[in-house]
Amino acid sequence: MSPGTVIRAGWLASLLLATAPSHAATAWSTDAARSRLEFTATQAGGDFDGAFGRFQADIVFDPADLAHGRFRVEIDAGSAHTGEKDRDGLLAGGDFFAVERWPKSRFEADRFVSLGGGRFEALGKLTIRDVTREIRLPFSYRPSADGTHAEMTGGTTIRRLDYGVGQGEWRDTKWVGDDVRIRFELMLQRK
């Protein structure tokens, strides 16, 4: 191969790389005042709703670049509130979230699947009370027309006992159900 051929091949490779479309997953910050992380559980046969007042989400996501997406959500377990003071105290205590020992819960995902129509699934790990389990988290993604804002909504159902939430007498699902429905609505702004 002559030196001229090597130069032309290098120039051609540079040109192809420069003109190839490039996608970079978008980094988002969360508008905490307009975002929600809620749950529904059952007690004595009836549903009750609650929410986490404090959580931080580090999100990198673009439907055109799922391979480089990631979710990192850290939840202040002690911020769980249900509107009933005694129940909120129990949730923070040693039999449930044990916030003195494990103040934070977290969800981390870096694998995503498109389900079509603006719907996706995050495949990640949820950690509560230092117990980690893999979960699938379906969600919808709706970007604004100008791409500067987006909304993510979704949810899933977990079993609290899989994470050790409910010790002692609270392991009995007769009074507190095992299934907990989690839902979220995140209002995002492009970083």
C-alpha cells in the first residue's frame, strides 16, 4: 500500500466519522416540586396511600440512545408519609424501613427496552433495607415539543417481605398486605 493510499483511507475514515449521525443520551434534572413518588398498600383489608417527600433522581435518557441511558434514584426512607402519624412512625421504625440503620433506599437501572408508543421498561435493581432485588419498571416518556422538558410516569408492584419490610408480628400479611404498588411522575428539565 502506497503512502498516498494510506492518507486517502485515513481521510475517508475521518469524513465518515464526522458525518455519521451521533446520538447522546440526554441528562435530565428533576423538578422536585412537581414530581411525585407514591405507594399504595393494604392494612386491615383496606388500601392506604402514601408518598416519599424527599428523593433525588439522576436520569440520563433518550429513546434514540437506550444503550447509554441510566436511572439513579435515591429515596429518603424516613420521608414516607401516609397522613396518619402513628402509621408513619411505624414505617420509619425498625420493623419496617429501619431508617436509623438504612436511611436510604435506591433504584438503579442501565438497561432499557422500548415497548412502542412512548412506553419503555427499565431493568434495574431496587434496594430497601440493604436487600437488593432485580425489578422491571414500565414507564411512559413524553418529551416537550422543543425537547427542553419531559415527563416520565410509571410504576410497578413489589412484595414488601422480599425486602424485609415488616419484621416480627408485621410479617403476617393478615393485617398488612405483602403487595405494594409504586407509582411515580417525574417532571424533567434538560441539564
